[in-house]
Amino acid sequence: MTVNVLSRVAERVYWLGRYLERAESTARLITVNGNLIMDLPVRLPLGWRPLIDITGSGDLFESLYGKGHASERNVCRFLATDTRNPGSIINSIIGLRDNARTVRENMPRITFEYINELYLFARSALVPGQSRSRRGEALTQISRLAQQLEGFLSQNMLHDAHWELLRLGNYIERADMTTRIIDVRTVDLIAGHHELEPFQDIQWRSVLRSFYAMQAYHASVREPVDPPLVLHFLFKDERLPRSYLRCLNSVRRSLRELPRNGDAVDACDDALTALRETDVARLGGMEQSVALHQFINDCQIHLSGLHDAIVSTYFE
Amino acid sequence: MTIDWRTYQAADLYDELVLPSGRARSGTGKLVQAFAKLSDDELVERKAAAKLAIRSMGITFSVYHEGTNIDREWPFDIVPRLIMKREWDEIARGLKQRVRALNAFIDDVYHHRRSLRDGVVPEDYVLKSREYRSRCAGIDPPYGVWSNVCGSDLVRDADGSLYVLEDNLRVPSGVSYMLENRAVMKRIFPELFEHYAIHPVDDYPSELAACLRSLSPRDVRSPRIVVLTPGIYNSAYFEHAYLALEMAAELVEGSDLVVADDDCVYMRTISGLERVDVIYRRIDDLFLDPRAFRKDTMLGVPGLVRAWQAGNVALANAPGCGVADDKVIYTYVPDMIRYFLGEEPILANVPSYRCAEKDHRDFVLDNLQDLVVKPANESGGYGMLIGPQSTRRQRDEFVRVIRANPRNYIGQPTLKLSTAPTIAGNTVEPRHLDLRPFILSGKDIYVTTGGLTRVAMRKGSIVVNSSQGGGSKDTWVVEPATLVDP
């Protein structure tokens, strides 16, 4: 590594990576949930509330919209356009743009223009209370623009320390989102809402679709959709770019390219060890819901420890 | 219709390109012809091409507007301004002379005050200047140079004579636009560059880097140079980032730097602390260090001035250099040149009246409607009275402020700034302009070839500041002898 990076710039680049991933995955989440709901009978309890739980913002949501008001309209507004929600898509894109503005010189010149286009699009296309089809189009486009941006950076940015920091942000956010999606969906499933049982298959498929991984599952596992196999696939299949294992390995690879990486690599190895020592497939059984939830909780504690190690090593 | 120079109205003004008869001024013929040959469509096309180039090159400046910052595209006129090489050489000599004298004066102010004792400049004016920093006394910046980067504003009056309007000794900006203007012109008028021997301007970033390197307190092969910016909300942030990139220097904010117990300056990086040798600061003195000057600054670095005093880091420009960047002190520059250099000034000052002196003040107060009145320490064209364009109420207000604080004001005759043809719609009209060359002083002294030509884009206006509707032009220093026929 020949070029040194200012701590402030490093922090901005890291958050740029996180916000980009967050905007993309939140858009994807809303879309997939919308599709799932269309397949379920109206009387079923499953609705939009799980999305609030996935993003870990139940308290904020209730304080803004009231308890028991997790309607499609409210949840979509909260997750997409509500500037009072720090994790909303619009705020992620604003955060992305603000961070990009200050690190303009560390990326290809055109990058800021692309990010600005994404911002302008989100501003005009995401409107509270819009129809499902309009919303679907807007979210798909946002997800696509965000993925294009990631692809563009990967292909055109100098793969120096800035790049590794961007990847750290990407992968930590991705690992976080992967565990959250599994947590809420599967706990919900495993917790035995018996009336949901006939629709289990549809739900597991929707989990896989949240990761664009339906085809990948078939190609990799070559078995029907089955909870233990799905869990193993999403946690431990190194070939799946959004699997938890793959995210951690990518974080580790990026850390190895950075100076003074001792604490952060240790934190990453702790998370990897915990994963290796856990038989995640076994947690797929109906009676294992509490254990699975506990394991995912541990994963998130590891991720936040990893984040803290990065912050204290590089940004302070 | 295409451009018809016979209808170009620059009568009773000095136009840089066109004579009152409508004929080209000596040496500018090729350029004037080239523009006359463009059809309406071509003119619109080139203008659009320039706009596109500016957008895609990301040349912007920020304006604080209704609570938010807006990046505006840099307003640019496609007709270049020409200066003959022979005239320019003389101007460059004059600028070097001026900056040498100014630096000698500042160094004297903070050391022996010989010039004050000898009455060259009244001591009171200097020591009571808002820009005088008592704690800078006795400090020895490298080569005795306090203002390493100076931007002097030149104007031409109706009779063709050239004046220095002011010397921006603190944190002058605009040089990046000079460089970008040239890059835009090369893109949209490459053929013009075949017909003229135009002196390049692109060496500025290397010259600036060399100048800054020459200030390094450590004798190392590549001293660490940083550009200190107030941040993205500053109107000149584009320039700060641009220069840092061009010099391969680090662009830092105050929070990136720290002064350690050894009184050295370090920047915080992912590899830990890294020593900094030279800081090209684009932050005003008062905001540099909460321990030295304003305590409420969020932009500065605690202990920075101490590190500078200890000789562990170079600051360009040196704090305190603004003492000579005061419109009252300005009126003494010709005397400084005679006193410190024993030479006659090559470049003239605009005749000025100091309101602190009674006969001058009376003259100013009696002739407000004909004069320009300037406060001693404002920049960007703020706080001025332009007599001929003023209202009764504005003049009454100036009578009051001048009487209340005469030390703070000077009066000058309203110059009829020279003009140059500028695109307006699909024809050209004269617009007033000035010129800001940049002078670098370190181990050596260097003057940009030409400088930034600023244009008042509104008809009749003489305010060229970008914050107030000004634009710019590429400035060509050319050798008429090397003109090539198309």
C-alpha cells in the first residue's frame, strides 16, 4: 500500500460503502415482501411488520406511526421516503451523496455524477402512498442503479486502500442485512404460526429471492427447498456472494490489505470461529427457533465488535 | 447574423481587442477574424460545447443561498482576452517588484519596524490594522517571505493605462479557474491554438508545489505537503481539491491535523500519525488555531501557530501577512518599493484618497457621487460604494460610516474599466473586466503567464466577482511576431 489515507476520508469511504449497500438491500427487501404478500391469503398474520423488525427500527416506527399501524402504506413510507428514519432509502442515498461529495477526489470523476443521478431519481420517483406498481418500478430501478454503481466502482476505481475500505463497508452491511433477513423470516416461520404451514415453501422461497438466490440454491444444493439446507446455504456457502461466510471472508481479505489490522482481523476471526463451530443446518428444525435466534443475535454482536474495531483503529 | 465588428460599440472605453473604429487592435486581428467567420449556428454550438465541457469537467463554485450550498457551474465566456507578450513581460517584472517590496514590508513590520520609524507608512495605520497580528512579531518564515501566494488585481482605464487595484496577500483564489479555462478553450477551439503562439499556463501546479517544497523545515527528499481547506461548504472548495490533486498533495481539514507534544504537526491516517512539513492553508488567519486567535473556530488546529513559531512546520501564507492587504496600506506600496528596493515602481497604483487625512476626507465626502469608496478590509466587492451608481441614501450612509471610522476607508476615482468582446445572445458586446495574475514567492519568485480574467457579465456592470454575477475568460499571452496564417 503506497498511498496513505486520511482517517476522515477512510471513514467517509467506509460509510459510503455501507449506505450504498443499505439503500440497495432495503429497496430489494420491500420489493420481495410485496411479491410475497400477493401470494398469501389476506387473513394471514404475516404482513409488513417483519420489515420493520428486520431493520431493527421497531421503537422508532411505533413512535412515529403508533403501535399496530404497520400497514403497507406506513411501512413503505417509513422504509423508503421518511427522512425521520435514519435507515430509510432516501436517507441512505443522502448519506451516500454527502460522503461521496467529500471523497470525490478519491474516485473516478464521473462517480459523483452517477451518485447524484441515483439521488435525483430517488427524490422524484419515491412518493409516499404511491401505487404498488409505481413503487415497484421505482424500487427496482433504485436497486439496479445501486448495483450498477457498485459494479462501476469495482471495474474502474483504483483498487487501493480506499477501495478496501469501501468493500469493508459493503460487506459488513451486507453480512448484517443477511442475518437480519434470516432472523425475522425464519423466526417467524419456526415460531409455528400453524396457519402459515401450508405456505412455508412460498416463504422460504421468498427468503431466497431476497438474496436473488433462488436459482443459485437449486444449482448449488440440488435439493428441494428445505429449511436446514436453506440455512446452511445462506450462512455457509462460500460461493454465494451474500452468504454470511462469504461476507466475513471478504471483510477479512480487505482487512489484510490495510495497515494495523490486528484488532479488526481478530474480531473478524472471532465471528468466523463462531460460525464454523455452529451447525446451522441443525438450527432449521421447528423446535430450534430460540437457538437460531440466539445464534443470529451472536452474529450481530460479532459484527458490531468488528465495526468498533475498524472505527477505533482507522477513524479515531 | 454573424458577428459584425462595425456594430461593436466600445466607444469612449478602452477595448482589449477592438479599436473604436471597429478594426482589430494590433496583434488581435486573427482572433477577431476567426470569430467574425463563425455563423450563428457555429457560435451557439461552441458556446454549448463550452458549457458541456464545464459540466463534464465538474468546474463549479459554491454559493451559499437560502440556507444551502449550491454548486454552480463556472460562468465562462468563449472569446479569449489577449495580452501581447512584450507588455506582459513588463507587467510580470512589475508584479515581482511589488511582491518583493510587500514581503520586505511585512517582514519589517514584524521585526525592526524600520519603515514605520522612518515614516514610510504611519505606524498607527499598521499597528491598528485589523490584520496586524501581534503574536507574529519576531517570527522568521523561510526567505523572509510572508505572502507566498499573492493574487494582484490589475485594471485598465479608458486611456489604456494599467493600474494595480489591490494585492490579495492572504488567501487569494481563482487560479484553478485560470487553468480550467485554458483546458476548456483547447477543447472547443483547438484550431485557434494552431494560429497563435499562446504561452502555456499549465506549469502553475508544479511551480506551486516547488514553491511549497522550498519552505519545508525538514531537509527530506519529498516533504509532506497538505492543502488545508475549510471544507466542502467553502466557495473555493473546488479549487482546494483541484490544487491538491494536481500537486499530489493531501487535501485536509482542520480535524485531520494534530499538534503533538513535540510541537510538530501530524495528520491522522489509517497508518497512524504522519508528519506534515508544509501547510498551504486556505483558511483565514483568525480561524487557524483556537489557541492563538479566535477561540470559537471549528476549522483550525489547536497548537498550530505554536508549531509554526517553533519552526516545525511551514504555513503558506504566513499568519499576519494580511497586514499589507489593507486598502489603506495599499496606498503606500509605491513608497515601499522606493524604500525597500531603491527602485521606481513599474506598475502604478490607482490614485487614492485616505479618509483618515482631513483634506483627503473632505475631498471624498464632497465628491461621493464620482468616487468609489472602499473599506480597508473587505474582499469580494462587499461593503463598497460605487458613486455614479449609488442612491442618495447610500451616499448619506457612507458619509456616516466614513465620519465614524475614517481610518477604515479610502476613495478612488471611478475607473472606466477596459472591456473585451463577450458573447451576448448571438452577437458580441463589450463587457468590463480585470485581470488577476498570481505571484509565487519562496526560494524563487514566479508569475503566472497572464492570469484569471474576470468579466462583469451584466451590461455596464463593473463588479467582476463570481459571487456577484461575474464570469471569466481565458487569458492569452501571445507573441504577435509568431502569428501563423490560417
